[in-house]
Amino acid sequence: MTAISRFAEFVSSADVPAAARAAARDAVQDTVGVALAGAGEPAARIVQRVARADGGPGACSVLGTDLTAGPTWAALANGTAAHALDFDDMCWVSLAHPSAPLVAAGLAAGEASGASGRELLDAYVVGFEVECALGVVMNPAHYEQGWHCTSTIGAIGAAAAAARVLGLDAETTGRALSIAASEACGLKENFGTMVKPLQGGLAARNGVLAALLAREAFTASERAIDGPQGFLVAMGSAGRDAEKAIDPLGRRWEIVEGGITVKLYPSCAATHPTIDTLIDLRREHGIDPAAVEAVEIDVDPVTPTVLIHDRPATGLEGKFSLHYCAAAALASGRVGIDTFERDAMQAPAVARLVPRVAMRADERLGRESPPLTEARVRVRLAGGRTLERFVRGARGYPARPASQDELDAKFTTCARRAVSAEAAAAALDFLRALDSAASVRDLASRLAVGSAEPQPV
């Protein structure tokens, strides 16, 4: 059997366990929240305007707005919004932000087809597992070569999710996955620009488009993933043994065993170990930001290829700047959505600290953990005192999971940027009970409850 046929059989027929469905429910809640918050960001607004002009009204909701669109445009808009703040979750196996494409694709296909909440959750899980299987085969080499896994691996995962929601059989699902393999693209060089969140939206749109085309009998190669000129070879993973990753599908559930990293800071996940550490050191030692003379941060060799903006000029660049995130954490003791707004970035205390931060690659880091997850932080203070700490991971990682209260608080904070308190509460109640929801279409009506005015596009 080919990789496509193995994946397709799993996607179309896997019996999803309750624990995996529960993890998916948390992920969908988190992603809807960050999409609502991100819907007002410039990148998302531009996509919404083009969707209104080019896509017209349709059966699917564009979260945080008064706009409806067809499933491909809704997937593009919601996937972009969910990734716009870089507040969406992370998976260290796929080295991707799995949920922005998976939820945007699943929700669009689900609204178009009238799927239930449970069907959406099951679709999310099978898409997540396909992404992780590809990640095992392809990473870290694929990521290190400059590919944005959220948009490459994510397109195939999104196709799997859309195919499952639409109820496609194994043969048709296989065609959807093959089509998505040819759509997959995304470059890390565009990190810190509007293209970065767009790539999350493109993965969602491409996944939905692949499933819709496959449903209409569009043909594609059965060897599109593991053939001699297929996805693995073209994306730099020639010679990798796909069987080792595919074999556990349906027996080992990565979403349960490995888990998902929930972001508690709206910046690149590679900044989070350092942010956590500096916030803790500031609190524990009563650090006066004005007394900080230097901050030295050792990271694994991959991290500098991701955090590419030493002197960020925009909020998007700031999310991919260890220098800025470290300075902001020390200056205020917190990092939130407003940290990446213009006034915060120009604050004198932050401006003083940014040039005092140095990042250095250390070959010894990252050998026992995935890339981007370790840091050694040193803070030199006036008077000669130095504080030093090594950290692996951050709050929100599977080893230090966010509590239900933290998840709910994050959702409410994010949702309130787009809808009323009443609507946010109604949506949260709906999402917490998503596995018993008769139709995912009901989410849109919850978000409209008590809203003053939806954001016009």
C-alpha cells in the first residue's frame, strides 16, 4: 500500500478515542478564540476585504465579522485570522501550528455540510495525526531547510480534516490528500510579515479545495507523497522511512501521548522559554529594568533561523524577535497582545533594553529536546550581579499544561476583542460542549448573541 492509501484508510474510518476528542475540543476552543482576536488584525482584514469582493456571500462564517463566504474563502480568512497574532497552538512533532489550518478547514467544511460538533472534533483528530506522522518522517530537516510546516504539512492535514467532515470514502480521501500534496507550500523567509499568517490560511483553504475537488472525481497520483517525485522527496525527505510513522496510526494517538502546546504569549513559540524565564526572574529577584546592563541568551542552532528580527520595526517582526520579547518581558513583567502594538514597542524602557539583549547559538542545546524549546538565560545587573537559568519548555507545554481556567480566560480575553461579553460567554459554553452539538453552524449564532455591531469588512 502507498502512503496515500494508508493515510486515507485511517482518515476515513478511524474510531477516535474519547481522550483524543477531549484534547481536540480544547484545541478548537483555543483556536476559535485566537481567530476572533486575530480577525481585526491588518493581515486578516485584507483577506476579508478580498474575500468579500471576490468570494461573495456563502454558507460559511468568517469569525469576528459580519461576512459570510464559500468554504474555501472562509477557510482562508479564518485560518489567516487564527494565525495572525501568533497566539495559536504548536506541535513539536510536526513543528507546525496545527490548529489554525485544521479548525479553519474543518469548520468551513462542517458549516457547508451541516456537520455535528463530534464530526468536527473527529476530523480535527485525524488531521492532527496525519500531520504528526508526516512530521516524524520529515523533521527537523524539512523545517531547517526553510519550509513553514504549518503551510506544507498543514495543507495535507487540513485536507484530511475536510475529507473526514465531508464524509468522503477512502478512495476519494486519498485523492484529496494527493491534491493537497501539490498545493503545499510556505516559506520561513516570510516570518515577521503578513505572509506568515496567510500561510496558515492557505493551508486551510488548500485542504478544503482539495477535498471538494476530490469529491467531484478530480484525479491525482496515488504516489503523491512517497513516490520518486513525490512530496517527501521534493520537500527534502528522500530516503526517510514513511512506514515507521504510518504504522502506529490508530494505535498510538499523538494528540494524547505527545499533546499540544497552548500558547500563553502571542509570539513565536521559540520566544516562550526565554519570556517565561525572564518574567520569573524579574518577580523572584525584584529586578529593576533600569538596572539591567545585559541579557545573554543561548539557544539551539535552529532558533536563530526563526527569530530573525534583531531590531523589529513592526509588531509582526516583534513576534519573531528574541531581543524584543526579552526586553518586553523584563520591562513590564508580562507579554500580551498589546505588547506588539506601536506604543508598547516604542516605550523608553523597552527601547533601552533591546540593544542590550544578545542571542547566541549553542550546539549543546537542542540535543535532547525538539528545536526551539531550550534556552540558557543570563541577566547582568548593575553592581556586577548575574542571574542565570537554564529552561526547557514553557508554561502551556504538555509537560506544564495550561489549566482549564487559563484556557477559558484566554478564550474570553481573545473573544472580547471581537464580540460582546454575552456573545463570548455563549460561544464558550457551546465550545465546551462541542462534542454534543447537533451542528457546527450554531457557533455563528452564539457569537452574534448580544453583540453590539459585528466588525464590518
